[in-house]
Amino acid sequence: MLVTVLLVALAVAVVQLALALHVRNTVLDAAAEGARYAALAGNGAADGIERTRVLIDAAVSDAYARDVTATVSTARGAEVVEVRVRAPLPLVGLIGLEAALDVSGHAVVETYG
């Protein structure tokens, strides 16, 4: 009986870890894609934020896309877009610590000519 309880607890812990890693990787990929989208010629930071929110909402939940920001800065003579997402880190199912997950994606802004 004790062995069964330990095995079930271990299995649940492994599944929860896999879920937390999935959420982290999904949010990170959405931030990177949002930055690439914002960096396209003709797009801006607001476009990147919207793209990031749509991707996170489709893959996980809109609760993870509430705190998305984008900034454009100059680094080494080139404009760079950074899309940053602060989201909960799931600890029990999808419930977790608010804003414990902080990821960002970067892309160089395209220019004409």
C-alpha cells in the first residue's frame, strides 16, 4: 500500500513538472514569435503584443497572456524589439504563483533599403 501511494505521488509530480515545462516553453515561444512579428516591416510593438496574446490564448489559456509588454530599443546600431511575458507558474494543475514566470523574446527590426 505504501509503495503504491509513493508511486502515485511520484507519477503526479512528474506530470506536474511536464505541465510546468510545457507552459514555460509555450509562453517563451509565443514571446519570441511575437517579437519576430513586431519586427516585420510595417508592424509595430502593438502588433507583437497582440500576436503573443493570441498564441498563448490558443495554446494554454488567456490567463497566461494578461501581462504582455513590448519595447523597441537600439542595440549596437540596430533597433531591437523585446516582447516580455509575465505569467503564472503552474504548481497544482494550471493554478500557481502569479507572475513567477518571466520570459522574453527578441528580434531585430526590419527596415527598407
